[in-house]
Amino acid sequence: MKISSYAFIFLMVLTVSISGCAHHGDEVNGEEYRTGEIFFQYPAGWNTFYEFWSSDFNFNYTPHNYPDLDTEEVAGVLDPASSTPHEKYTTWVKVYKKSLPAGSSLESVFSASYPQNSSSFKIITNTSVEIRGNNSYELVYQKYRGENLYQVKDVWFAGRENVYIISCWTLPLNYQKNENKFQVIIDSFTVL
């Protein structure tokens, strides 16, 4: 069977277009988290906290406020394959929000939210980053949660009335391996 040159060109363009849809290292298979407030993509094989707790443990998940940052949980996803003999999972991302007080800037709220001198909190990097044309702030640090030491990446975005924090947690030895997965969420994060 002969393929016409137009059909061949169409198939080549289609193949190139499809192959260019994902970035190297991304593990997104179309899984999306969307509320009326936010949207993001997350890695293949991950679950929302609601899916994870209700499916395996017959438990209804309730979002938690994060008192260290005085924030309200908006969303959360986790890697169920990151379990250890002592933890049900050790890699997760939660999205939090807090009000942006009148007269305050994202930078001032970000700077005032973390401890300045604490033996249980070690800053690794503290940078201003631009994500999709918006100024954001990123803090990578190590902190104990229970008995485990975690490496955390918090990225702060300003919405219209709120500040959104994408908080990415994993064990320090797994941070490098999970950084691309965290970036999928960060790069796709949108305030609706």
C-alpha cells in the first residue's frame, strides 16, 4: 500500500507534535488536580491524599492547616511508592494558602514566616525565582517531622487575595530523585 506524500507529512508532523508534549524527566500522564481555585499536574502513579487514605485505609482524609506557616491546606498529592517500614509515604506535595494582609508584599510575608535561628531548621537555599513571568520565592531547607529529617522545597506565589505555597517534602537522600517530579507540579501550578 502506497502512502501519499500528504499523509506521510501529516503523520510526521503528528509524531513530532506528540513527542514534544512532555519534557524529559516529566512523569505526567495527564493526572491533574483542579479545584475552583487552583490547577496543577502531578506525576504518574501519585495519588491525592483523598484517594490514598480512602482507598487503602477506609479513612476519610481531612485537610490540615500547617501551623508553622499559619496556612490552610488547599490540595495535596503523594507518592505511595515512597513508603518505608516505618512510614506510609515519605514523599508528598501540599498546596497551602494564607491571606495576603493589606499593605504587605509577598516578600515580606515570605521572610516573616520562617524561623531565623533554630537548631531544627537548616536553610539550604533561599532564592527569588521567576515562574511563568511571576516573581516567586523559593526556600529549600531541612526540618524534622516526627523522627525523620526531611528536605523541603517551599515555593511561594501571590494570588489576587492570597499567597499560595507549594510545599514539597521528601527524605534528604531522595531529594535529587524527586526534584523533577516536584518541578512538574510547580511549573504547572496555576491560580484560577
